[in-house]
Amino acid sequence: MRRLLSAPLFVLLLAGGLSPMSAAAQAKLATTNTKARNLWEKAQSQAKDRDFDKALETLTQLNEKFPSLGEPYLMKGSLLKAMGENSLAFEAYRNGVSKIAIDASHANEFYTLGELAMTFGEYKTAADSYRKYLKSGARNLRNAPRAQRQLLNCEFAEKAMAAPTGPQPERLGQPLNNFRFQYFPALTADSRFLLFTGRPMADSGEDLFVSRFTKEGVIGEPTSISPAINTPYNEGAGTISGDGKTLVFASCDRPNSVGNCDLYISRRTGNNWSKPQNLGRSVNSPEWDSQPSLSADGRTLYFTSTRRGGKGQEDIYVTTLDADGNWTPARNLGEPVNTLGKDMAPFIHASGTTLYYVTDGLVGMGGLDIYRCELQAPSKWGMPTNLGYPLNTFENEASLFISSDNRRGFCSRSRAAEPGVKQERDRPVELFGFEVPEVIRARETSTYTQGRVFDAVTKQPIQADVQLYDLNTDELVQYVGSDAENGEYTVVLNEGRQYAMYAAAGKYLMKSLSFDYSDKRTFDPLTLDIYLEPVRAGRSIVLNNLFFDTNEYELKPKSRTELSRLVTFMKQYPDIQVEISGHTDDVGSDDDNLSLSQNRAKSVYTYLVGQGVKATRLRFKGYGETKPLVPNDSDSHRQQNRRIELRIL
């Protein structure tokens, strides 16, 4: 039998099951009627011989002729449950329990009815059954802790259903949902590509598929992601970086694997995916590792593992790329995210500040529910909160994905049981979509800037490093590379932030760009091609992330990001000499503007010298308002003209 990448999500069996010859089957019949007792003994004999169909026929006769007797219903429920007919078993147990006294001999039946009721979302029946179980007076109530926990779940569920957090998710139509099983949906940051796992039948292999959205939002036919990715082995539970260039997925039982299911990585150049590489022993364990989720820049990876040393049955782990391009040893995310239960299917929003995952270790709707928690400080997550109904139901929920702009959500759900489908793992699983209610959105909404990087002289695309810094914290928040074939790049930006973005490549001047979303009302995607100037005499760049107060020349603290990059650049090219030039707009007198521009350029010069750059390699000069980039006819144009430039001498 194939080992499935998603197995812990979709193969969850009922707890507390009873064998066919359970206490209900061996109980004494509460009647002296000879005919009833003869039928009872006949049913017991048939069950003992494992002739369950005959036993059920006999019990049905008992139900019809002696409807006040509870034991035949309970035995019938026990047999049906053993046969996987849970819906019929639930009805039989419910009938039986309503006809018996609350005593120690029936404790297990009360508990079993509670468990069955939970699987069908019958919370009132479940709560009543658990209370009877706890009141039964049995000496050894080994399931008492779970029964008490389930009572809390029942209370939570009834309140959640009375106050829905949003509309019901809707099944996605054609051309999606053509497989029997499809799950783990994921979008690129620009919402152009939808990645998901598909499996034609219960016993077939899993593969990764991609559908492309048109500009009008119409979804295209799913296609195999690549012959380099999909093989006779299982490939699934995939995650893709915001720019669509880094893919991590799980695959099982491959040669030379670390464990039974490992995580693999592939990178796209142009339209071609590289041969997948095992992420190695820093990430993978001898156990089950799956359900990955990449950060927008593809440099932080969250995933699920059953490895030893965790807090619960499954835990969520995280690993990051270090400066040398190696994945750090996976670290357990710890409390409050991980619990004593199953903690699975993490999804990190493109903003990087909100984590969603499923767990049964917290009070919820009774099974695996979806929770969200927010990043409070580096590596410190806040308390998880339940997403409520209808995203959470009595079913075991699977993965969730929310688009970078916080508008569209995707999830997968098991279809209602069909006739003849007895096992949970055989129920079809389909993709659903929904408009994201405000209460469950990520803390920060994201957009993106997207374009291509070119050589400014040849106009040919080049591979470059594109880095994004938070100017208020001087923190590197994203680091992506432009495509070596076509120069494409995508960087995710969060609302409420002010960023410095740099594009750099060997033998080129860095490009300095600034994005200020700290108080913008519009937050739309940007298309921005970047042209890098070669490092040669006469070439210059504008330093867009140096900041001064009005009519002042002292550098503001948030200039430190740009200044640090300048120092690095000067050390990278120790033989070049540069001029730092200051420029102003036309507001104020010519003399004042000339003096201001000179002093601002000198401030940058003084900083570089203080950081060890030889003064002989530097000169500074102020040009005032004499060299505008654009006419001084608007506030935005004047802002462009107020600048510091770096020119190669």
C-alpha cells in the first residue's frame, strides 16, 4: 500500500472503537420474554461466528418485535461500527442509549455514542452522552479526560455555529476538481498560478498540478507541474515561493531518502524546473516529514513532522536558509503553536506575520480545526485563535491558503460520504474557495512589485540579487534572485511598512529603490523593470534611501540601511573612486539650496570615511537646484529632484 504524503490528515479513525463482541454484545437482555431471549442468543452466536449480516438481521427482528429493549440496538450499533457503517451505527446507538439506565455497565456505550455523534456534528447528542458517561459510576473511566475535553468542544461548537465568521466556502468548478482527491492549494504572490496535489483514486499516487489564472481571473486547465517533478513516486503537499521559482514538496520511499517521507526542493529557471534535491538531514528526519509552507522569498520553511522529541503526535517545525545557502537544523516551533495533539499543515501568509495551521490539541469543533496566530517578535508567536464556523466544522479540516492581498482563500474538504464508501480515506476530497472575512485575514495585507532586471547598456536580462529591507528596523525581510534567463523577479511588500529595495549583480552598480506604504491608502501591485549600470567611469545612481529633515543636512536614523550598503559597495570595489553629489529642488534661494546640497553630500562623505573608506577615494559636491531630473512642477517631481547621487569617477 502506498504511503501518502497527506496521510495523517485524511486517515483519522474514530477513537474508542469497540470490537464486534463488545460489552453490548455480551450484555444480559433486560427481559424474561423467551422469544426475545432466544433471538438475543441467536444474534450473539452469529456475531461470535463473525456472520455479521445474519446477526444484524436477527437484531433487526428484535428491534421490530421488542422496540423497548435497548441492548439489541447497542449490539447492532457495535457490529455496524466494526463494519465501517458509522452513520447506521450512530442511529442504532442513539436508539439504544435512549432505552437504558445510566449505570456503570453501559459506560462504554455512552462514550461510543458521544464519539459517533461528534463525527456527524450532533453536538447536543454528543454532550448528553459524555455527561452520562461521566455520571455512570464506572470504576475505571479511562476516557474521562477526553470526554471532559469533548464537552468543551461541544460548547465551543454550538456557540461558533450560532455566530458564523463568514460565508460557506464554495466548491471550485470546472476545470478543477476532476480528480477524486485534490488538496493543499497554494498560490504565487501575484495569484497567477494555483498549485495543488492531485490523486485520481484512493490507491493511486499523488502528483503536483498547476492551473494558471488569466488576467480576467478565469482558471485554466490543470497540468502536471513538470516531468522533472512528478515521477512514479508520490509527490505532493507542495508549497511555492511568492515569485513561483522555488518549490518544496514531499515524496515518500525514494532511494537514499532520510525517512519514509522527505522534503525535496526544486528551482525554476525560465520554464524549466531543476531535478529535485533532498533537503537533507538538517531538515528531514527518519520519520514522516511533509506539508511544507515557504515564506514569500523562499528562504524560510515551515513543515509538519512526526520525529522524536516533539511535543505531540505531529508538530510544526521551521528552518531557514543561512548566508551560505544551507538550510539550518529544523527547530520545533514550540508553544503555544505546538500542543500535545496533532499540529499540522502550516501555512505562512505572504506577509510573514501570520501563521495558519490545523490542530486537535486546542478546544474547537471536535477534530482538526484551523487556527491562526501572529508573530509578536522574532521567533515568538502569539496565542492561536480558532477561525470559527464555517471554515471549521465537525469534520477534520485540512490545509488553508489565503492570497497575499487577503481577499481570496482556498481550502480542501472531504465530500459527504457516498453509498458504499465506509472508510474516511476513501471519501473524495475537493478544492473550495471563499472570500476572506476580515476577522480571519492575516494581520498584514501584502502586495508585490514585479518586473525584470536588465543590463542598462545591452538591455539584456541578467541574474541579480534583489533584497528588501524594513527601513524602520534595518531588517532584511526578503531576498530573492531574478531569473537567469528572463530577468524576472517578484518581491512581496506589506502595508504599513517603509522599504528600501536593492538590486545588485557582480560588476554592476546597485539599484536603490524606496517604497513607503506607512500611510498610503492605495496598495496596488507594481510593475517595475530595473536597469543596472555597469561599474565604469561616468555611470551614476540615485541613492533613494538617504533621509534628511526639511532644510537639514544631518542624516536621519533610517538612512543606516543605505549607508551600510554604500560601505559594502566601496569595499567590494576597492579601486574605484566616486563623487557624492547633492541636489535640491527649486524651493528657496539658490545660495541656500547650494549650501544645503553641499552639506548633505558632505554628511554622506563623512560617514563613509568614518567607516574606513579612504578619503582619497571620495569627493563630495553640492549642485543645488542646477541639475534637476524632472521639471519642478509638482510635489512628486520636487521630491525626485531632492536627492543624493553616487557617480563613478
